[in-house]
Amino acid sequence: MNRIIRQLTPIVIIAAAPFASASDWLQLAGGAQHRGHGTAAPGEMSATIWIANQDSTSASLVFEGPSSPVVFDGRVYANARVYSGSNHVANRIVAIDAATGAILFETPIMRVSQNSWSSPAVDSQHRRILIGSGNRVYAIDADSGHIDWETPLLRNIVNASVVVTDDAGIGRAFITDFDGAGTDGSLYCINTDAFDGIANPYLPGEIVWREPIGGTSGNSPAYLDGVVYVSSVTDPASPGFPGIGHLYAFNAGAADGQRLVWSVGVSEGFFGGVTVANGFVYAASYNSFGGANNSTLVKVRAADGVIQWTTACERSDSIPIVDGDRIYLSAGIPGFGSTPKVQAFVDHGTSASKVWDTYADTNGSLVVGGWTHQPILADGILYCGRIPSGNVFFGAYTEMFMLNVGVSPNDASFVIDHRAGFGSSPAISDGRLYSIGPDGLHAIAMLGDVCGGADNPVYAADGTVDGADIQCFVELLLSVDPSSARIAIADFDGDGTLTASDAALFADFLIGQ
């Protein structure tokens, strides 16, 4: 049944070239498999390029606290709130120039349900930003902010993010709705491609199929090679709360009654997404009852759903990050028998064991991570935030850490760098880190990594400082009117201007590397 309530896209077939670059951060945890791996991340967080904290009317911008921005073609897109007085009345997708922090457009969408922290996703083939909010999935033109289509679902969406296919097949998007304490939640497949009477007989935004998967909350699907992987709180035959959490695999192109590849019940419910890595599916559950490490981390064979192992972990809505035989999980909530932390596990093939725990191994002195946070791993460094203190369960994270995962948390070299003021699930692109904080969306770089940006496209910033940056620094120093964002990356003495003093400090920095 066609559930589209707005359809303004021309029904034509066009040969579209891929618009995304390898450095773009297109979906939650980076891509359709939610692997959480980044490249060209800043080697330290010493420069604030800009902070987006005011909208086009100079009113305060309040972003959905734990959500992640995405980066596409020189722009950053994020999910923010709309207020009427003190009342939260709607949400909006905000587009920001990645080089300058200028607000490019703000597109109103339905108000989120139950403090949902859903993140946007980029359909790069069609240059659209997709997001679920309220009971609708929106497709917003990435250049103009125009709503190309919106599709209502049977139920609201809570905490789940859209995943977009990233292969050469017909374009599809997948999302789950919300039934956290019941069994009526669904996984949806939505068409993103142009209509073709034979190859693709669906309008953009039309629901292609829907599969019941039981209880659902925050279950962001993952996609790989024509198969959709998703978790659930319970399966349709397991009423009650808490139920037995399930993992599913569906053939996205199969007919009704033939899509289910496998399903497996694991333990208490899953309230987050899954990652697909090295032929396996990984997920972490959230058990509301009990104390520390009351929940389950699981590894399942992607081909047939056979459980390889389960091991105890802290409760979490986060997606595990797999790196070789190591797995990293942000987890924990302040109170209720739990504590915020990052845990590392080693995968032995048919079993797993915990390697370290940031809270336990530091006797509680290092508070980092949390149940609503999605970190990024890049070159052996985990970029991970600190959960807000107090009764702010759905607020923005307040501090970002760079953690050396090659050593234990009680090692002096474990914390490489940290910055206060931001810390929510980050995005990384072209040597820049983007993260929401209580006062807005922050763009962070390594001081001296001056190449790249809209006003200097010759070089690409890469998170390090090298010879190319020297040339860029000289050009910037001689510029007549450099932007404030460009000055921030080269302002070594912190006085807001570029002078010979900055050149001398830059030289000292290069010598000291």
C-alpha cells in the first residue's frame, strides 16, 4: 500500500554519479554496516573551527543531545529541536557549511517521540538527507532543504536511525518503528529510487515491504550485500517485558513470505543497533534489572544466524565496534546499579573475554562512555564522549576523549587528549571532528592542520600536520581577509589573529613532533 503523503520527485530514470567522497560520514557509525571506523581523524583536539549555536533568526539552536551529525559534500547535517517559548513543538534538519559554520538551511519536521535521538542518514546517490521523526521518514534535498517526500509509518520512531543501501542495486532505506513494551514493532523497506514500471515499480518514498519483528526501540538496522540485519526487544511470539531479544536477517529483494533468512533469540532485549563485520553480526543488549555487567554482548554468524558466543557486558543502546579480534562498547547509565564506561573484549573465535573496563580499571576515576553514545575508532584511537551528569538522561554529552585502546585504562598514556564542551556521538571527515555539546554543534580540528576547506580546496586536511600544511599556513598568513574559521586552525597563540608569533609557534610545534 502506498503510504506517501507528499511526492514531488519527478518520476524519471537518470544515470546518477556517486556524489559522496571516501571521507564523508554518511550514516550512524559511518556507513550501512555501522562499523564505527573513521579515517583522517584529528591527531589532537586543539582547535575549535566553529560552534553552530544560533539559527537563522539568531535564536539558540538546541540539537538532539545524544544524536550524531552526518557529513556530505562539504556540509554537516544534524537533528535539532524547534521551540515555541519553552515548548518543544517540532524538530528540524539543520544544514551547516563545514568550512565556516554558516547555517545553510533549516527544514522543519515532526517533533520526535519520547526524546528520540535518531540521527540523519545520507542518500548520496539522490542527494537527500533521510531521517525518522515522529511517525514519518523524511527525504530532504541536501542542497535546498526541500522535503522531496515523507512517508508515515504505522507507529512512531524512537531512537532508531535510517540505514540506506550502499551498493549498486535499486536504492532502498530501512527503519524500525517503536513498540518498546509490546510485540507489534516492524522493520520497513522504503524505496529511494525513481519509478520504473518493470525494474522498480515503486515511487520514491513508497513502502516496498514491512516485516513484523516484535518489540522494538532504537533498533537501527544494518545492511550488507542485499541483506538487512536488525535486532529487537522481543520477537512477535514473546509477549511481556522484558522479553527475549532477537536478531534477524532479511533478504531485502525477496517476495512476501520468503524474506526471513534467519532469526535467533539471544537474551534480554536489544534496544540498539547491530554491526556487520568480517561475516558476523554483533549486538549488545540492555537489561533493566540487576547490577553491573547484567547484559549480553553477542556474536552471530551472518550467513545462518548461528550464535558463536555470548559474554556479559554493561547495559547499552550503543553499537559495538569491531577491530580485528577486539570489540569496543560504550555502555552504562549513571545509577540503577550501573556506571558509564567503555569496555574492551577480545574475540577468541568461539568465546570472548573482557580485556579492560574504563570504570573498573581506574577505580571509578575515569568517567567516559555511556549507553546512548556511539564512539568512533580511527588509527587505534577511540573518540568517545562523557555522559552528562545529573538527571539529564537524554542530554548532550559534555566532554570528548581520545583514548589509546592499545593500552589499559590505568596506563598514563591511555587518555591522549580531551576537550570539554561537547562529546556526543561524533562524525569524522577530512581531519575534522563534529560533535554536539550542550551549547551547540562543534567543529574540531588539530591546530596546524590548516589544509582543506571551501576557501582552500587544493589540499585535503588529514588530521596530521606535515609539509603540505606548511605551504597552506604561509598562504593563510599572507591572506588579506582569512575567515575566522581558517584563523582558528592556525592561531597558535590564541589571540584571534595570524601574526609572526603564530609562525614562530608553528615552527616550534613542527620541530617538537
